[in-house]
Amino acid sequence: MKANAKPKTDAIRRAVVKVGSNVLTAEAGLNINAIQSISSQICRLLDQGIQIILVSSGAMASGMKKMAFSRRPDAIPKRQAISAIGQADLIREWEKAFERFGYKVAQILLTSEDLASRKRYLNARNTMNTLLEWRVVPIINENDTVMVEEIKLGDNDNLAAMLTNLLGAELMINLTNVDGILDADPRQKPDAKLIPVVEIVDAELLNAASGQPGAVGLGGILSKVRAADKVARCGAHTIVANGLRENILDRLAAGEDLGTLFLPRSTRLTSRKHWIAFAAAAGGEVVVDEGAVRPLVERGKSLLAAGVREVRGDFNPGSAVKVLGPGDCILGVGLSNYSSSDLRSVMGLRSDQIVKRLQRDQADEVIHRDNLVVFDLDEEESVACLLNN
């Protein structure tokens, strides 16, 4: 690993630690030894003045073991009930483990709606910042008991990435049951090697990750790479490491070269633009003509109605929409000043023609550049993978 690549512990003010299902569950239910070990290591980081946000999987797996289910139920109400049963055990064990070292915990359960709404997103941030100021450890999980597909976050890898940005953490540590990211599927290539450092997530890495076996939870290896890419775009590091290794957090804090380190991007998105790109619920798509591509991508201009040639889906003013170029290449994501119906009426028109068509004043910009996140066209496959998460 590059000597200057690993983030120094004394430079970390705040970190997100995500622990996967395979680390936290055992044959008889919850892996109590793992919970106790990880909590003790987190407490040592807290004693150093580092604030920790813990994202904990394991509710579904714990509930299944407790109810003697051999596989996940197919019916959503049964899955939600199993998660509720497991979540109670999960938070109780974390609370007991942290109490041994004099620390309190708080349970926070989230859905994608909590992050897609800017107001609720900021309210969640305020709550968690208050807990951290009180030296209380927020323990966060997706709210599976009310989850349906429309409000699903995807998995806790994605949730941890969103929280890293939301709370301005400098580091995300993703603990799973493998040693890191390999350069190939080990089932197809037995000599696959660990990737110690990832400078940028590209199509080659995504393809390698997509075939690698993952955990029993929802998030496999590809999910961890996607999450790390999101974290890198907000200027933070990610380490994917084996949470079953003895004293893994202590050893990482001591500077051992374990797992895979993802470096932050040199150009970072602001917290607000990161939210627009990855947390705000996309309501539709806007396809622009070839003449609009260069002003958007190279010159940082706003999107005007004259450059729009197609509107897909139904959305209201203020909704996030994907911006596509010719051939449906992804140019970016932005907040639309127009509803889909109004935009269909005025697409292709000059600004002076819009008022006549709508019979009212309307913003000149379909998407103002301050509300637009533009991606590098060379990253098409990577960006498509992120936005289709």
C-alpha cells in the first residue's frame, strides 16, 4: 500500500463504521463475540476523540435464526416482522456491549424517503450531530419493518455511503467477511489478488467486482465498490476489510495495510450536490440535444429549454431528474424548475417564447447550474452503475 495513501488516525475527526451481516451473525444467532470485540475497538477510537457512526446490519439474519427460519420469507409482511424481531436483539446486544465501556447508544432506523427529502435529510443530520456532541454512538440500520421497494435504500453499504457524506466524515470503514476487493472472481480465477489501493473506480473494477461472491446480506462486493465510489466523490476515504479478523479496527488505526483502501477524488462534490446526485429521488429523465452537451459538461452552464428534446416520466418542480445526452449517455442529475408537463410544452423553445406558451412567468433555466451535478463522460459505465443502484 502506498505509504502516503492511508488516512492517519490523528487526522480523522469523524468516521462511519459499517458492519455486515456475515460478521454479526453466527449459526446460533447473533455473533456476540464479534459485537463485543467491535464495540470495544470503537470505544478505543472514541477515547481518542474520534466520533463514530455505526451502521449495523444483522436484523434480518438475527430474526431468522431466532424464529428458526432456514431462508428469508417471500412475503414482505413476514420479512418485516422477522426484521422487527431481529432488530430488538441487535440493538440490545450493542447497547450492552458499549455500556461496559461507559458509552451510550441511540437507535436510528431510516428509509430512502428520509434521505430523499432535503428537509428530513437535514433533520436526520441535526439529530445525529447532537448525539455525537453528547458522545452517544448512533447505531443506524435501514427500517426494514416499514420497507417496501419504493422506499428501499438498497442495502447498508449505500446507507453508510450516504451517511458519510451527510455527516461530513473523513473515513468509511466497511467490515465484511472477506479481506477486501479482489481483481477477479476467485471462483473463476483461483490466483485472484487483493487490490490494496483503488485510486478511481472504473469499468474494469466494476466488472471484476460484479462476479465476486458476496455476503448473506443484501450488499455484495459490487455494492461495496459502488458505496466506496460515492464516498470518494464527497472527498472521503473508504477501507473495505475483514471484520472477522482479530482487532481489525485497532490494526487499521495502527496503520496496518489490511483490506482495500479507496482514495478520495481530487475534485469533490459539495454535500448538497452529493445529495442531489445520489440521495434525492429521481423523478424522471430529460434528454438534451447534441448542442447542449458541451455547454453543460465543459462550460458548467445551466440547462435551458431550448436544449431539451425529450422528457420522460412524470415529475413536479423541484424533483431530481437524470440528464441524458444523445444515445442516452448520462450527463448528470439536477433539480428541475419545471414540472414534466410544463417542460414538454416548452422544450425546444427560447426563453422569450416560454412565457407566451405558459402564460406566466417561469425560470429561464430548466435546471440551474447550482442545482446540477455533471459527470465525466469518460465515466459512463461507472456513473450508470452508481445511479442504477
